[in-house]
Amino acid sequence: MYVWSKRIVITLLVTFGVLQMVFWSTATGDGASALTTRATHWLGINYFLLVVWVFVWIFDQARVRGKNAWIWLLPLLVAPLPTLMAFVLILQRRLK
């Protein structure tokens, strides 16, 4: 679990934010969306599968450490990558 550095986490969070802004700016606007229906479906399917895979991993890691994993479900549905990064940083803290 200690393979994650804060630099990697911050870089991933910034990258996630930038990509979300690019996606939403492409999907909205005055005219028709630049995203095709097929691309939107593909993104949706991948998003759902990512959420399932990450939640299974979070559930397993929380169970091993004796923590409650269900509180992470709602944030995970909204934003998987930031939730995963927060989960990793919180579990990575050294116990006193």
C-alpha cells in the first residue's frame, strides 16, 4: 500500500480534473455535441466497470484494515479516481 506517493496522487487528481473539464466542454455548448453516441456509450460502460472494480478493491482493502467500506460508495459513484486517491491517502497514513 505504500507504493503511492503524494506526488503521484496529486498528479492523477489534476489530470482527472483537466480531463473532466475537456470532456464537459466538448459535450456541452451551443451546437450539437462533438461526442458521438457510440463514444458516450463506451465512456459510460467503462465508467461503470471502473466503479465496480475499484469498489471491490476498496471493499477488500477496508475489510483487511477493519474499516467501513460502504461510506465510500456514494463518492465513488460520483468521482471514482478522486475517491480512490483519497481512500489510498487515508489508509496510507501511519498509525500512531
